[in-house]
Amino acid sequence: QGEFLVEISGTTVTITCPLDDEGIQWDPSGRRGDTEERKFIIRDHDSTPANLSCSLGKKKRKLYLNARVCANCEELDALTVAGIIAADLLITLGVLILVYYFSRGRKGRASAGGDSRPRGPKMQRPPPVPNPDYEPIRKGQREVYAGLEPRGF
């Protein structure tokens, strides 16, 4: 009635049969492993899929095992992962606060290079155009531009 319990540690896979009584027969379909009561232990599993079944009399349970294992993996519990994430968020928040305070202090200071003119109130008129050929057309001065006629292409 229950489910298989699969535990993975390094390259060792331990499967616990859901049937409760003693005398469970395992059919590993070509897999080699040790049996201990309700458990079937595969040492040095190579991550290839396998069909396993355990039976007790007429009751039979089947399992398709597709477990990925590695020899040098580290197991982390939920508390360690939560600690790593919390530490990362605190460090990021600290860097943001430092950047904010250092950039905030520079707003009132004038920059050392570049524009050294004092900044006064805004002028009402824009500065004069350097080249008179580009001055805007004013009333009464159309003769300057009278020689420009549209040309056909």
C-alpha cells in the first residue's frame, strides 16, 4: 500500500520495499546488490535506469529507478542552503547601502575636471549663433535668402 523509499548517498542507492513482512524477494533484473530485510542496496551505481521489483507471496511491487549519482557530490541540508542564501542577501544589501551613501555625498561637490565656469541663473536668451549663414530668417531680411531657389532633380 505504501511507496518505495529511495535513499541516495554518493554512489550507493538504497531502496526500501513497501511490503511489511519478512521474506521479501527482490528481482533486480540484472543488477547486483545486497539485500537486508526490506532493503536492496546497490553499491557503485552507474546512473543507468533499472527496473526493480519486490514480492512477498502474491503481492508484487515494481519500481523504475532513474537515479543520478556522483562520487564527489556534497549533500546539503535545508538549513545550510537557507544560511547561504540569507548571507548572500545581507552582503548584497550592505554593498547597496555603501554605494548609496558614497554616491549621495558626492552630489553637492563640483567635479574637479571639465567645466570650470560658475553656474549662475539661467539666461533668458540663447547665445548668438557663431556663423551668420545659419541665422534664422527674420522679417525684413528675406533678401539674404532670395538667391536660394528650389532646384529640380
